[in-house]
Amino acid sequence: MPVESDAALRAARETVLDNSGWVGPLQMEMARVIVGQKHLLDRLLVALLTTATFSWKAYPDWPRLWR
């Protein structure tokens, strides 16, 4: 792997780490409302951030997940 790409990858990684500090607190807050469903929360967060569609049909018991 060329040295330039190593430096570019390192810079990209640092940029992501510097700008992603809000993700952890958001996940914790979502986990307070939807308990015990980390996979669901991760998929929901990705769908919300990418404006993708999210199918609640994959989670038929989702109303019971709310506190």
C-alpha cells in the first residue's frame, strides 16, 4: 500500500473520530426508550442518518419495546 494512501486513511480516520462524538450519547438516549434492542437501534440510526427506509415489519413486537 502506498504511503500516500496510508496518510490519507489516517487523516480520514481522525476526521471521523473528531466529528462522531455525538453518536454515543445519541445511542444511549435512544437505548433509554427502546430497551434491549441494540441491533434495532443501530439499524434505525443508520436509516435515519442516511434517509433510508426502515421497515418496522421486521420487528413485529416493537410496541412492547417502548418503556
